[in-house]
Amino acid sequence: MSKDFFKDKAEGYEQDDHRVENVATIASSVMKHIDLKPDMELMDFGSGTGLLLEKIAPYVASFTAVDISTSMNEQLIQKQDQIDCELEVIEMDLTTSNLNRSFDGIISSMTLHHVDDLKSLFGKLHSMLKPGGFIALADLETEDGSFHQEDTGVFHFGFSAKQLMDFAIDSGFSQAEINPASTVQKPYGEYPVLLLTAIA
């Protein structure tokens, strides 16, 4: 996935009030189901412009933001001083490259459906967590393919709760749970978002 699918969307990405509201709701769901601590070092996978991590930043020590999109990373870097914790932005494709770090937790919002080989990804996420570390990954519940009206490198039309649970358990995670995270409102429909949480 070398093409920057968000090149023409990045600058106005946060001008969509529904998108901003949706991610804020996802962040609230993450904080409801995860016991965040002020010394935690977290990674945001597919961090984009930082909408999710900026809500959680005040409650942790640091974030490593990982995204493949140059244009989205540039938007996040521009507001780095507004993020209420230590922040490092890394441009890389985590599906093909390795980041030799370990974290207390990994969060993500609406990124999984852009990843082809999820079995491999979940294994990699597990390997990047400290013992007892968590994942909190939000993504679309199974939909009919109408959610994306443009090409943004989509490999999956959402996921069932069972699919997400199986990915986690098969990769060695425990205490896996699925909870409703949000509902994306679009002119042509409503799209539920699920939150997967689990412990390494």
C-alpha cells in the first residue's frame, strides 16, 4: 500500500464534523473499557491526523503515531504542540516493516479495513506489546461496501464481532471483548463501529 490514498483529503480531514464527533465517541469508548495510566507509552496505528490520540493523550505519558500517509502525518505534525503528551510521528507501513519498540497499549480507529493480511498484523501487534499490554481497535461492523464512496485502499467491508475476536484470540491475546464504539452517520446510511479490546 504505497499510494497515499489520503493525499487529497488530509488538509480538510478534520473539517468533517461527523468524522470528528465519531472519533471522539470512539475515544470515549476506549477510555471506558481501558484503564489508562499516566506512565503509559502507547502507539496509535493508522494515526492519521491524530483525532483519536489527541483525546487520549492527557491521560498517558506518550504516543508513537504510526501512519503510511505522508499527507496525514504532516497534518498531525502541524498540531504536535497541541497534543497533551510526548508525541513521535513515524511514517511507515507497519504491515511490511517492523518497528522495534514495545508499548503498554496500541490503539487504532478505522484502520483495520485498510489492511489486507490481518492475521499477520495481529501477530505483529501482539509482539509489540509489553506483558499485560492492551489493544483497543475500533473499526466498522460488517457493511455492504457502500461506506467508502472513493478508493482509499479498502480490503474489507467491515468485520463481524466473531471475526475480530478470532483474530485476537488466534494471535495469543486474552480477555478479548467486543463493545459498540460509535455509529457513523452518512447521507446514505448508518454504520456501526465495533471496539475490540484484549490483553497480550
